[in-house]
Amino acid sequence: MSTITSPAFSEVVVFYMDYDFSAVRFGPWRFTQHLYTNITPAKIAREASWHAQLFTVFREMYAVRGFQLVLCAEVWDRLAEYTKSALKEAIAVEKAAGGLVGFSPKPLVVCRPRGSIEGC
């Protein structure tokens, strides 16, 4: 980060895929069937810990050079709403813990759906 000299540098985009979310599992047919699983407390804790570790890295990067943090869910379209809400929740948890102090502007959540898997 400290070696970037371009004044145009302004954002870091982090891509999340379907398998980055604990509540999504794949069916047996070549990863074409996405199903929601029952989320156990252990899965919730593991995912929360993972997000906390990522935000630690984001804070370290931000301390070197400020940027707009963009969390992008690149998932099948029918998972878009769930994954966006999961990322927004991760931001809310981090904010409540005081981990986003100094981030300006606040992190964004976007989605880049890959289309429907219906009929696959």
C-alpha cells in the first residue's frame, strides 16, 4: 500500500464468492445447486471470527493509506440478497466493536450477480 503513488488510487474491492458464506452449501451436481443450510452457532462464530480477521487486515491497510472499502458479493443471483445482508451485518458488527473508526467514507456493499442457475 505504501508504494502506491497514483493519486487516482481510491478504493479496495474485496470479492466474496458463494462458498465464503456459511449458510450456503452446494448440491452434488457440479456446484450448480445452492441450498441454504441450518446455520449452527459454531458456523456463526466461525464466520464472525473470519470477518473479524479480515477487518483487522483492512484496518492495517487503511492505516498505511486511506481508501474506500468495497465488499462485493459475486454470487448466483438468487443468493444476492442473503449475501449482501451478511456483509452488511459483518460491517455493523465491526462498527459496533469500534473497528471502523476513521474509515471514511464508510465501507460499501455491492453485488455482482452471475445470473440464474435455474435450469442447470
